[in-house]
Amino acid sequence: MAYSKYMLELMSKAKLKNKTIVLPEGEDARVLEAAHIVAEEGLAKLVILGKEAEIKAFFAEKGWGLEGIEIVEPEKSPRLQEYTKLLFELRKDKGLSEEDAAKLALNYNYFGTLMIKSGHADGMVSGANHSTADTVRPALQIIKSAKKGRMASSCFIMVSGGKPYILSDCAIVINPTDREMADIALDAAESAINFGMEPKVALLSYSTYGSGKGEAVDKVKSAVALAKADLQLPEYKELNIKLDGELQADAALDAVVAKKKAPASDVAGQANVLIFPTLEAGNIGYKLLQRLGGCEAYGPLLQGLKAPVNDLSRGALVEDIVGVIVCTVLQTK
Ligand SMILES: CC(C)(COP(=O)(O)OP(=O)(O)OC[C@H]1O[C@@H](n2cnc3c(N)ncnc32)[C@H](O)[C@@H]1OP(=O)(O)O)[C@@H](O)C(=O)NCCC(=O)NCCS
């Protein structure tokens, strides 16, 4: 896969940030190949978790150097005790025993997350061999949401015809309430800004401006009202976020349809951030675009966390893993 011009631009920005990303899946050849590309291009510094001898042998066989890459074997790490103690302190009120903390800290996704919490890495990319739940649960428990009481959610960057779009939420929040959908829309707008876009956010439905009826439409209408009210808050005022709904996908994306269905909207026909009413719609939607529409897809990228932890699809190619590492670098503070 050749990278789009857009991804090449994100790569140039990532290089300037010089961040450290931890990759807990050192047993996976795709992850190791992606690590080699990232290190060689100077997109990030990397920590790979895994068996040192095996990883070194893999790199030696390929004739690749290990500059910019640190290999950490959690079982032998001098920091294991420190991380175990930290995990116990963070989770003892949730019923975690010292014994279970010692076991859990040896789980590579927990170990990587604890590295971030301790300031020894800036972000993590995992999921080539783990489910979304196993990858993101440590982050939800340890890193936590950036805004208290707010759900973390996720987005995909989809590149279609060279143009980037943010789709959200396609991976985490199964059936958001109106309040949660509004929060997802606002966090997705901030993700778009992080990834170099000017957000025009459409909250999607099977109805445009009241053309359809039902509880699901009412939820989206209410989410639009809540998000629009929040855009008046000082934290959002300067961000120049345009947001509207409820809109059908064609009214959101197609200027001709928008002119008929929502002529007064400053988002319809030009939306680049698409917010789905449920995980079902979002997950099916992004996969259709990827498989039938031939779009590049990067994600799911978590949004709304204090530090970035990102998931990979288990079918991810080396290029996808490189792209997600680049996005993770751009999400770091
Ligand atoms: C993300 C997900 C795995 C979390 O599930 P879980 O681990 O069972 O979550 P739990 O309810 O046990 O919560 C675990 C912790 O994470 C927190 N949490 C859960 N979801 C959260 C969210 N969206 N944002 C912030 N925190 C969250 C909980 O508050 C809890 O914290 P605590 O233990 O400190 O009290 C779940 O929402 C899920 O399965 N989503 C769908 C995933 C999926 O199948 N995606 C499609 C494929 S990509």
C-alpha cells in the first residue's frame, strides 16, 4: 500500500515530536516490521515488549539495526516491582489484591500502560493479536478519561480520494445516550483538529432535519442541541468547530443533496467528521467504506484519554500499524 499524501503529511509532523511509543506485541512479525520502518524513518522512538533474544534474532536475520528501539522483557524488567506496586495502589479500592496485581503487571498490555502512567513512554499501540476490549481495558482503568466523568470513545481516520474524514464512534461506546453522543461529537472534533483538519461535524441519522421519526431520531436531535450548547463554552469557543444534525449520510456529504434537504446548514454537503448514533452503525459503516469503498482506515484511535493508547485491527497490515503509530504520536501532548 502506498501512503496517501495526507498520511505522509502526518508523518512529517510526527517526526518533529520525537515521542516514545510502546509496542507490547513483540511476538508479531508485522509489529516488528512496522517498528523497523518507524525507527528508520525517525517517526518515533519505540519500546518493544517481548523476548529480547527472539526480537534481536529477527532483526539480525533481516539485516536491520536497532537504533531508536529499546527491547524490554517485562519478566526481567528492573521496573516490574515498581509497576506492580503502582497497579496495586491504583486498583486496590476496586478489589485488586497484591497477588493479582503481580500477575496482571506481567500482562504486556498492562505493563505497557503502566509505562505510560509512570512517564516512561508517551503512548501505546497494541491489538494486532488482542481484542479491542483486552487492548483498551488497561487504558480505561489506569490512564483514565481526560475529563472526569466523561466516556472515552474512539475514531477512525478514513482517507477517501486523498481526503481525510473522521468517523466516530466505531469501536467503544456500544449504545451512547444523547449526552454521550454529544461528547463523542466534541471529542471527535478535537481529534480532527489533532490530525490537521478543520472539523465540520455531522451527527448522523436516518432522518434529515425531521424528515424521519422515531426515538433514535429524537436521541440524535437532543445530542445536537447538547453539543451546540457546549460549543459556547470557553474551552471550545476558539476551536472553530462547525456542527450540525440530524443529517443523513448523503445530506452530510453531498452538496447537491444538502442543497435540497438542509440548505441552511453550514455542515451539510461538506462534513468531514461523521458521528454515528450507535456502535453498530459506526462499526458496520467504517468496514463497508474500507472493504467496498477502498478507503484507507487508521484506527480505532481512542479519544478523550489522558494519554493515547490505540488499538489495531487483528487483520492490520504493516502499513496500517505504521499509520496508527504515527497517529498515536500526534495525539501525545
Ligand atoms: C471498551 C469496553 C471493552 C470496556 O468494557 P469493560 O472492560 O468490560 O468495561 P467495564 O464496564 O468492566 O469497565 C472497566 C473500567 O473501564 C471504565 N470504562 C469502561 N468504558 C469506558 C469508557 N468508554 N470511557 C472511560 N472509562 C470506561 C469503567 O468505568 C471501569 O473503570 P473502573 O474499573 O476504574 O471502575 C466495552 O465498552 C466494549 O466491549 N465495547 C465494545 C468493543 C467492541 O467490541 N468493539 C467493536 C470492535 S472494534
